[in-house]
Amino acid sequence: MPELPEVENFRQILLPLVVCRQEMALSPQRITIQCPSPVPPKSFPSQDVIDSINNGGYVVINVLRKGKVICMVLQKLLSRRRDDATTNLQKKNIGGKNNAKKPSAKRKLSPEDANEKNVNKSITGDEQGLLLSLHMGMTGRISSPGNIPGLESLSDKDTYPPPHTHMILSRDIGDSGKIEAAFSDPRRFGSVSVHVIENLDMAGGKDVSDQIPEFEELAEDALQASKTYCEQRGCDDCERGKQPRIAENLTNQRKGIKALLLDQRAVVSGVGNWVADEILYRSGIHPDQTFLTIVESDRVIQEMNYVLSTAVDCLNARKDFPKEWLFHRRWRSGGSAGTIKDFHGKNISFLQSGGRSSAVVLGIQKKKARTNGRMEKSGKQVKEMQVNKIMRKNILIPMVC
């Protein structure tokens, strides 16, 4: 399943479809969507919706991501909006008479309708802005003619468009040809949805994340949250109440740490199976460990930032992950125990944690018995508790300048 690093790489592949403001003013290059697959994923726009987008004259002004979800922001071309407005005015004033109907009373929304507001709403092509959201599911990926990313279960040797392509998005750039990207999904567990966005920011649609339905149910993005945390870690000048609470939310939880990381609505979104294993391996923490100390939480977040940012950089540069990563060895046994060793020669074990098969190096990832945040206080643990107290002061309590 694609995780945050792969999905961020997919977002990068979609970015050439974005039209900047200067291009919109000089030579608008609208987006065109084709759906070649006779059997698309279950959650997929109807052909009427696709036709409305194509005929409506839209350009892509931004590509956003939160966790494992991508959202393309579409804006109707200004010239097309003016033409539509003129046509509507002519229809209302045939023969110099205003034949416009009086607005009918607004129908009261039922609870079901209220839940579906702006979600799967009928698209006519007259809307100022639209949101095209994509979730990769188990085997979804975004490709371009020059870049077909490989996944653990999919080859990077496929020709373009890859097999099981359900949607092709293209932007005509005149004599230079066209820019194109494809969404493919062999197992069809992914989804594509289109929503209407109200009051689209004419400056570029950059601040619309709070209007994206698929983003609302997700916790903070793991890459952004961990990056912000590391930048502000121990900061005395940070504004009160603005420091990230990610460490506090990971600390002293009854739920196992891997299950907590995999829960996309709990603390962070975007962390999946292999990323969680890599983070905990580098942190030296057992995936079933409960009641983390603030020191352990701090270590997890720092490793989260390192693993995610490094993985994104490697994928964008089409390079392999660092050779010492557990990633290169976790797939070899097919999830069963064997004689596989990590880069340093320590045995890798496989167990179930957080509902997933987990690669663990028990020699360094030892589970500590804790109950309600308490454990037997050996000399080493007492020292750690003293460090915890200092860490809480530096990390969790904002300092006023």
C-alpha cells in the first residue's frame, strides 16, 4: 500500500499539470480528463461529471496532500465564466424582458443531505471551483510518460499508461505537446471523488485545506507535524499555544505505539506499515510498547521526520533508500520468521502488531512492562524520569519571551 512518501512522490508527478497565474492570463491551458477503464474503482465519478469538467473549462491551480490523500484544486477559466454569465443574462432577457424565475424557497436539508453537502454533489460545469480528490487504496499510483514509480507490489518497468489505468489527466501546451499523468489501480480499492468548493481563493487556492472533505477526518500530516516539531523543539521564543502537541499526544497512551501511529485519525496521518516499522526500529522501541515516556515520544518524532523526509527526497530523486534501512530486508521472508538479519547483523523477527505483520529486531526493540504509565524504578529508570522532567519543561511547556 502506498504510504506518505510514495503519495508525496505522486503529488510531485501531478505538479506539472498546475497552471500558474501568468499562464492563465496569457494562454489558459485547461485540464482534460479521460477514463479508459471499463471497470473503474467503486468510488469513481460518473461519465456525466467527467464530461461537465471537460466542457466547463477548468485549470489545475494547486495539488495538495494530507496523509495519504491527494487533492487537485480546479478553477474555472475567467473567460469561460464571463461567457457563461453573458449566456445566462441573454436567456433571462429575451426580447428585453426579464424572464428569470423567482428563486424558490430553500429546501430544508434532511440529516442525510446535510452529511452529503458538497460531497458527490451534482457537477454541472458552471461551478467556480472543484476539488478532485484521489486515494490510492492498496495498489493505486500516479504515473507520467517519463516516470512510472515502482511499488512493492508493482513494477516500475511497465509501459505508459500502466495496466489498469482508470483516469488520464492532460494539459495541452500547444506546439510543445501536452503534459499528462495517469491514475492506475489494479485492485481497485482506491477512490476518486469530485466536490464543489465555495468561495475559491482567486489568489491561487492555497488555503482551501479546511474545505476538503477527505482532509477533515484525518489527523495532522505526519511529515508536516514532525518537521514543525523538530524546528520548534525546545524553542523558548515560540508563541504560547502554537507549539506542536504531537509529543504530548504520543506520551503515556494505553494503546500500543504502532497501532497509534497507524490510526490515521489519532495523532498523525500518512504513516503506514513499513514507515512505522522503520521509525520504531530506528527509535529502538517495540511496536507493542505502551505508555511511552516523553523522551521516547521525542525520539519517535525525530525519527519520523528523518524517515519521511529522507524517503520523499529519495523517491523524488529516483534513488534507493539508505542501505541500512530495515525496508530492504522486511520483504524477503514474505512476512514469516526466518534467518534474515538487519544491516548490522541482528536477527529480524516478524510478529503481528497493530493488526499488521511487523518487522522487529528484538535485540534492540525490547518491550518494557508498564502499567498506567508506571514501571519499576531501577537506577537507570530513575535517571530517565529525571530527564523526562527536564524534557517536559523544554518541549511541552511554551516559554514566554
